[in-house]
Amino acid sequence: MITPILFMLSTSFKEGAEVYSLTIFPEKPTLVNYLFILGESKFIIWTVNSLIIAVLSTFSVLFFDGLVGYTLAKFSFRGREIVFIAILSTLMIPTEMLIIPWYMMSRTFGWLDTYWGIAFPGLMTGFGTFLMRQFFMNLPDELIDAARMDGWSEFAIWLRIAMPLVIPALSALAIFHFLGNWTAFIWPLIVTNDPDLYTIPVGIASFNGEFQSDWEIVMTASCLATIPTLFVFIFLQKFIIKGIMLAGLKG
């Protein structure tokens, strides 16, 4: 499991024909690849693009999925279960089947080569709605009714009472969605043609030519792109474990 990661890291310090050698550790380590990636390529721009898309989508998912999950958990209305089942059914549709409708929408509304065009498919998710509903269902109705008797609006109850009580679910959802957008490749590749709007995965793929690939550059960029995800897992893994563990116990 660790060998491919070590091979990627060691290749990033290789140059020339040594890239194709079978040795895991480089004989003459060099930082030329890193200097090229950080100085001459558009890697910094791609990183900023990925951050913008990932952060925008994550905040949108926390807001809208939290609202919908709260509504499905704490409001009784005709057709509530049907709406919930319809949302869950979206999890059964492969992403590849949605790419053509997404592209047609983007072309119709002029979203090609825009941040919005890259981000809009991930602004709401069925998984996030399901996760938030499971947590909200466990909140005591008496707490919410007491806030209503005090004259609080429904939005204020959701924002100031319900949301702080489901921090583990919000943390887990934010982490998974951020990482999912950080590593997304197919949709950003299709909807963007401007290199200045590439995300990191699309930018790394652009180093692969039709007849030749600069594998040392690809591996170097991949190492740099992996750093943020490693920090997320190292420092926030307790939220991931706790959120998913509690999600299985709710409802």
C-alpha cells in the first residue's frame, strides 16, 4: 500500500533517464522538478482554483443540506417520505450519467470556463442530506418547541440551536466533500478549456503529452497536491471517525 506513495515521492526527486530505473530511491536527488512546478508552471493558479471550488462547494453543502435535512427530520408535511426517498435515489445514479445534462446546462446558461460551471454540480448532495437528517432526527423536539414558544423563527432555531448540536456530522460532511472536490477530475476536465481555470487534477493531467509524458513532473505535482489531503486526515481524522460512527447509530 505504501510502495506507490514512496515511488511517487522518490520519482519527484529524479531527473532524466533515472525516472525509468527500477530503483525506489534516487541516486542523485534533485529539486529541479519542484522549482519548475512552483516557479514556471501554473501549479499555484491551479491550487487556488481547487481551493475556491472546494471551499465554495463545501460551505454550500453544509448550508443547503443542513436546511433540507432539518426540514425532513423536524417538519411533518404530506409527501415528506416521498421527498426523502427521491433524494436518496439520486445516490444510485452514476456521476457519468449526469455529465451530459450538466454540460448541456452549462452551455445553455453560459457557465463553460467559469468557477460556477465547475462548482454547481456539488452545491447540494443526497449523501449530505441523508447524513444531516439522521443527526437532526435525534435532537429532542422539546428543545425546538421551547425555542418556538420563546418566539424564535425557524431559521434562527436551525442556525443557533440545531446546527451547533450536530457539529460531528457537519465536520465529517465538510471533510468528505472538500476532499471529493479537491480530487475531482472528470467534470472539471470537461467544463474547462482555459488553462488558467484548471483545477489541480486537470492541471497535472496536462503534463501528459500525446507521445511523451514528463513523469517526474507529474509525480512532483502529485506530491504537492497530496499535502493538503494529508493534513486534513492527520488533524481532522477524529471528526471523520466520530461523524460516521454516530451516523450509523442515528434514526
